Amino acid sequence: MADGRRNHTDAALFRLVDDRMPQAALVRTHLVDAYHGILLTAWIWLAYVPGFRIFSFLLCLNQVIFTDCLMVFRLEGGIPKPRHGFCIMNKILITGGSGFIGTNLVEHYRNLGWDVMNIDIARPRNKEHASFWRNIDIRDTLRLTQECRSFSPDVILHMAARTDLGGKTLEDYSSNTDGVSALIEAASNSTCLAKVIFASSMLVCPLGYLPKSDQEYCPNTIYGQSKALGEDLIKNMTGNRFDWSIVRPTSIWGPWFDVPYRDFFSAVSKGRYVHPRGQRIHRSYGFALNATYQIQKLVESPLASQRVFYLADYKPIELQNWAKMISQHFSTPPPREAPLPILKGMAKCGDFLKGLGLRRIPITSSRLKNLLTDAVYDLAPLQEIAPQPPYSVETAVELTVNWMKNHLEE
């Protein structure tokens, strides 16, 4: 696949948002141009009227200030940047910017014209992001603090983490605990910082469990335990040093994704996904480009201060319908169905093979249990702040399938 064609395809992923923003900006530009013209006409006319020279001077001063603001407005592509006090926020540090959600955030803020830095131990997935990357371990407090002081970000998005479920001890997930402590220390030494968003996980409680408060944790994995400890560190260490919010991504999918949801798309495209017959499974899933919009709104809103939000699209997905939609965009037959008892028998065989040390078993009892579990979360607090994500599920599936077709070798 030629680089030119790929770049065109990647740029198309953001076309819907980019097309909407300039339309609104164009209307605003015409309004301010009209105001600009009225002021200029009044200034010229009053300059020649006796007794109105002082008033004319004030109009002239207003015009100079207004023209300067208008120039900034246009240089920023007609999209006003958020402010913190009297300062325009335009510098953002993203930890884990080489990961899945992080890659989409780097691209999102890059397109908005922000000055972006990515701190990660992995190289960027998107080669166009190489200039933003700094190879720093999130647990290295000294280097992280030095980089924060040098870059002086207005916003930090802390996405860096170990997210797989293969760890055996909490030490295996030190990036999720020591990394949070290091980030808090570094952020506390950043002079211009307005906001920090910390990424946690829905697995601070078992899949599908709805906690009664933000303080309730009942993880059933070591990974979830590490994320719960990370949330406690945020709430106990930050104090009034800086403003923060916590997001708990649910099941996020889209361009630049990896296991498990890229595997799911791939299985559907190859006819390998088998749905439990008669089972309607509902999930709070989130499209990555909608998640970047939601995070941006949390950065900008004072209503998000020191709160915890689940991150997902607002309408739950019904799993079988979603799989059918994916197959249609791959032009493959719809997923097959199998009776639940047969799938349970296959899962037992998978458990046996896993016990022998085999990896990448397509189905085990734990996977089947997760597959059958409804997981719909309370997204009303997030919807209040970020009411209109730009992508429908149909458009999101189309963009994701097109992205996969153009990144087959990755």
C-alpha cells in the first residue's frame, strides 16, 4: 500500500469532525466580519464630527484589539482554543501516546493545532508521530519531571499503563501504580498545568458490575487491582496541586487498535466468529474517535473536576448486530450461530489445551463467560459534559474496516 494512499485514508478518519467545525467557524467569521465593518464605518464617520473625536479614538482602540483577536481566531483555523484563566491552552503531554487510545489522542490534538508531546517506551504506531515521541519510562520520576518542566504542558493525558491480563503479581503492573505516583510528582512541578486526565479501567470491578460509588472497588484480576490502587493514589496524593479527572475506558475499538477487538474484527471478517444462539448480549462499547472527543470535553469543562467517568458510546451495542454490521463492511457472510451447550463443550476443551501450555486458544470457559455477560454502564455524567460524539456506530464500523484494509501488514 503506497504511503500517499494510506495518508489519505488516515486523514479521512477525521473528515467528519473537521468538516463540521469549519462550517460553524465560517458562520462565526461572517458575523465578526460584519461587526468589524460596522465599527470601521462608525470610526471614519465620527472622526469628522466635532465633539466626537475622543469617542472615535475609543472605537479605534476597540478595532485594534478586535482585529488582533480576529487574527488569532483565524490563525487557529476558526476553532477557538480553550482558556485557563487568561492563557490559551495549546500544549499537551500524552503519556502512552504510542498505544491505541494514545495514538488517536495524539492525532486528534495534532489536528487541532496543539503542541503535542508523547512519552512512551514504545515507538509510535503511527510513523507520522515520530517527532512527538520521547522514549521515557513512566516510572522514571526524575526524567519525567525534567521533561514536564522543560515542555511546560497546559494539559496532561495519562494513558500509559500495562493493560493485559497476563501478569502474576502487582509488581508486574508497577507502571499502573508507580507510574501514577511518578506522574503526580512530575505534574506537581509543572508551572502552567491546568488539567490532568488519568486513564483507569472498568475492571476496577468485575465486568458488568455497577459500583455504588466512585470509592467502591472489587477487582477480580490483578490488573484491575493495580488500576484500583492507581485511582486511590490519585485521590490521596493530588490534594489541591492540580485539577484532575479519571476516565474508566470500557471496551474501546477503532483505528490503531490491537487485541482483543482487532482480533474480533478479524475473526468476523474470516467467518470464524460463532455467536451463541438465542443470546442477546448488550455492551457499553466506545469508538476511539468518539472517545477522543469525550476526553477533550472533559479537559475543557469545569464540571469534570475531581470526578470519575466511564468512557463509552452512549447507546449500548448488541453484540450479534454489531458482528453482522462488521461482516457487511467486509463483504463476508453474517456470523454463524451455535447452541450454547456446544460452545460450553468447546470451552472445556479450550481449558484443557490451555492447561497444557498452549496459547491463543479461541475459546475457554472464562472467555465464554465474558462473552455472555451484559456490561452496560452509567454514562449520564459523561453525556452531560460531552453530549454529541461525532460518529454513529455505522460510520465507526466503516472507518475501522477501511483502516484495517489499509493496514493489513501491521
